[in-house]
Amino acid sequence: MSEARKINPWLKAGLEFGPLILFFVVFMRLRDRMVTIGGTEYSGFIVATLIFIPVLVASTLALWRLTGRLAPMQIATLVLVVVFGGLSVWLNDPRFFKMKPTIIYLIFAAALGASLALRRNWLELVMSEALPMRPEGWRVLTLRMTALFLGLAVANEVIWRSMSETAWVNFKTFGLPAIMVIFFVLNARLFERHALPRDE
């Protein structure tokens, strides 16, 4: 496997989070308006989705071009955004795009669970360069991340089905990234306890 090329971390962060921030800004500006395109009226949510899809495609391709590698999560996210976001725009129905996080988190939970059952830790293959740990540490982290993804899938379903579009957009834009950061901070002791010695 070829090693990913290093790029400016600010540029990397901009390419990864820029499309999501743009989606948030467009939605907040248009959330109380209907926009007519080609004789059809679309809500601000659909228009934000319509803009988000090509911007995410462009930023993901730019990341791949600059680094020479894409993580499996990035590829899966791109495919599901294009499919479910495209369905939302085509059918003028925001529910498909709102279901996308549920499906992707269930896929990740299933993949991690399968890796444990097969005793082949795929999480270690993806993250071992950033977090060098002993096998036991990876097993525990995989169990915890499986539970996290299942919890996020449930949370997404509850929020989009029972709360306003604005609440869901805030959850997707700020809540989900914050939960991931908090998760890794809370697991700092696990990383320390199972870290490989420096000479390894």
C-alpha cells in the first residue's frame, strides 16, 4: 500500500470540513424560503443539498489528488452522499439525505463487528499509523467504536424524525464531529495503556 503524501493540515481540514460548513451556511440562509429551479419549487434544505453534492465530490477528488489516498470512510461517505443526496434532489424529498448518516453508521458498525468476529481488526489497518497500539487495545477500541456508531445511528433517526430540520442540520454539522472528538478524548487512557513502546 502506497504511503499517503503529506499536505498542509489547514488545507486538509478545509477540504474535509469545507463542504459541510458550506451546506450549513446555505441552509441557514435559505431555510425559510422556497427556491424555484426549472419551474419546480425546492426548499432551502434541498438547495443546500444540491450545492453540497458537487462540492463534496470536488473536495474528495482534490484530497485524493493531493494525498494519493482516500480512507474507506471517505469513499463510503462520498458514495452515500451522491446516492441519497441525489435521490433527495431528484424526488424533492429531504428524507433520503437525512437517512444517509444512519445508513453509513450502521455500515461502519457492521464492518467493525464483522472484523471482530473474523479476528481481523480492520480498524487497526486503517488507524495503526496514527495510533500504534497492542492488539488488545485495538480490540477494545473496536468494540467501543461499534457501540458508538450504533448509538449515532439511533440518535440520527430520533433527531430527524422528531425534531426540526434546523435541529438536524445543527446536529449533523456540529454535534456529530463534537461527539467523535469527545469519544477519542475519553479514550486517551486506553491509548496510553496499550501504546506500543517507542522502539516498536
